[in-house]
Amino acid sequence: MYGWRARIGYTSPPSATEVFPYEFYKMVPDGVTLVVHTLPLTDKSGDEVDRSYDASERAARVMARAGIDIMVFGGVPILASRGFATAEEMVRQTERTIGKPVITSASAQKDALAAVGARKVGVVQPYDDSHVERFLGYVREFGCEATGCASVNSTFIELGTVDEERVLAAGRQVMRDFPDSDTIHIPCPHFATANVIEKLEREFGVNVVTSLQSIVWNALRRVGIDDRIAGYGKLLREH
Amino acid sequence: MYGSRARIGYTSPPSATEVFPYEFYRIVPPGVTLVLHTLPLIDRTSEEVDRSYDHSIGIAKVMGRAGIDIMVFGGLPIVVSRGFANAEDLRRAMEAELGIPVITSASAQQEALTTLGARKVGIIQPYGDDHGARHMAYVREFGCEPTGVVGLNARFIELGKVSLDQVYQAARALMRAHPETDTIHIYCPHLATAGVTDRIEREFGVSVVASLQAIVWNALRHAGIDDRIPGFGRLLAEH
């Protein structure tokens, strides 16, 4: 079987998921596979988020029957919808039920920011400015100081069409507007970010932590795969 | 964006999908992406199949909004659950509604067998022997003569664990029992096949049509991508 080193289960919020499997297979070493379940998010409405929470729990049990080695609950907004503490309890409960390690998009990003020693964090987020406060709140939830944010101005359904140049430009804008940032955080693993990580790290001497990179890193390390992976930032190369 | 040449939408039957994205990204050239939705199939019950049919239609519209270039309805048993003629009607109706090419797992495999000039077709199917007759009927529906069938005795939920060697050994057994076979048809794009297609063609002097290879080939060609791709059988290398 292809996933002889590790089979990583993941609930992917977009009903039409594109970027996650693409970047996942750019990053992981041979022998690691993604076992994916798509959640019913089309426009990111409150009702969709609510249904996705329950669907995630069900999917974890299916994934366990399929024999995965670790489960990743995707979608910070889904996890946050009933409070981070509730999500944490759901994770522990699922871990007991399926007998495998369980991490979440939120716990992976928190661990990643801690691993690189992030303190002052600037954010590049995919949507319009009305989402800025929410993303700054996540950074604080992850134990860091939020310096500021740049928006890519995409919509959820169009995340797959975002050009990486727009992400790079937003990263540069964050560093121009908030030069005291030691880390750029790019939340949401459903738009193209993998190729801008090293460019921004080199150009500004900062850490870049993206959702997808954090999830891949945290999942690999939790299943005991310690390969140092080059090309996608200090996190995967040095930690 | 990653899908600069083509973004291929696909409804993937397994609720926990593993092999399809893995093999897809081994085969396609750069600039082609998969836009994936997982259907609610866990144990392949008829109730799950029935729900998946309607679900597929709803999701095709979401994929259309996400801006895909071609839509693939996955799951032969789902697509033809209301008859092969109905599947073709559905394909045409969705094409008219979405304004992009629409293919199905059935139409892709039909075109692949025709293109290769298949006449006497030996079958490898993933399940127990009780699924043999169904797969023989598919071959006849595609206009070919079935020579015989070998079942891999896997369960739907465990398809990700089937090894390439199991598929190769099944091909050996098939050719020993039915040496008149000119084409081996490996059903189901959710078990590992891409790594043995070439070897089976070389060793036994036959053509191989695997569901995933047929879907990728047909989707690329309908999206106007005519790259000849070596390594995964004559279909992609020569047609």
C-alpha cells in the first residue's frame, strides 16, 4: 500500500477541496498518504459550520475503520464554533474512541508557532478585511501577540484560484506595515501558500507558519516521522 | 493558481478517500489539479449508493461555482445505478447546465476500451467473487467480451491497504486462466494500480485499462490537454 509509513486522516472543510491534497503531496516524504473526507462547506455559512462539526466526528470513526495512523480535524472556524475548550474535549473523546492520536488544525498551528518561537505575529488571511479581527483573535488564542494583518480578498469558493503572487504581496505588506513581526502566520490551508514560505522567510528574516505546513509537520512528528523536509520553511526543515 | 492548465472536478465515492488523489498527482502534468468531493460511501450499501447519486448532482453545481474546467462523476455503481442510458442522459444534462465538459466513470472507461481496441477483456475487481458477475456485465455494457474475472477479496473500507503486488498476482492468475485476453480491465480507482500498469502490459503483452488511468486520461483529453504521459500504460502514453 502507498501509505506504508503513515496514513494521515483529515477532514477538509471545502466541499470542493483542491489545494490541500496538492500541497500535501508536495511536502510529505514517500510512504505517507492523505486519507481525506470533505465537509459540507460551500459558502461558510453558520449552518454549514454547525453541520461540519458533527460530520467531522462521524468521519473520524470511518477513518479509524479504514486504518489511519493519525486523525486531523480540519477547519479552525469549525473547531472554534463551540469554543476551543469544547473542541479540545471532543479531541480527547475521539482519541479514546478511535485509539489513535488526534490533532486539530488549531492545535497544529499553536504547536508550530511555539516550535519556531513566534512572539509577534503578523497575519496574511485569505478573505476581505471583515475577517481580520477573527484571525487576530486566533493568533492571541495561540499564545502570541498579533501585530497586524493583510487581506488577500478572496471568497471561500474561489480559494483555489488565488495566485501565489497575491499571497507574496500580502506577506510583503504585513512586513511593511508591521515591521516588528518576527513571524508571518498564513491561516487557511486551501489557497496556494507553499511556494511563498521560503521567499518570505529569506526576504525578511522571519518565520513563516502556514496552516497546511503546520498540519503536515505536526501530523508527521506525532506519528514518529522525523524527516527534515527542505523547501517549505524553517518549521519542516529544522523542527 | 496551481490549476493553470486544467482544474478537474471529481466526486469520489469513498467517504475516506486515499488512493485517488495520490495516483492522480503521480500521473498528471504540472498545472493540472484535482478538485475533490467525497461522497457518503462507507460500506457501499445500496442506500449509500442511492444517496450518493443525488448528492453528486448537487456537488457538480458547487464545483461549477468554484470554476472547474471539467466535471467527472465518479463511482461506476453510483453513475449507472439508474441504468447506463440514464447515466448518459445525466451527463448531457449536466453539461448543458454547467457549460463545461462532463464525463463519468462509465463514459471514461467506455472511451478508454474503445480507444485501445479492446475486444476480449479480462477483469480484476477488488471485492469477493460475488461481485464477479456485476463486473462481467459492465464489460459487456462497454461492448466487449469478458473472458474471466479475478477478485482481490478486499473490503470497500480497506481498499487503501491493497498492495500493488496483489494486483500484479491477480493479473498473472487471470492471464494463466484466460490467455486469449487482449485487455485487462482493473476496476475501481481507489486501490493501488498505477505502479503496475506498465509491468502488466509488458509482461503479458496486453493493454491495461484501470479506472483511475481511464478517468485521468479522458478528463485530460476532454479538457484539451494532449500530453503523452509515459509510465502508466499505453492509453496515456499513446492516445
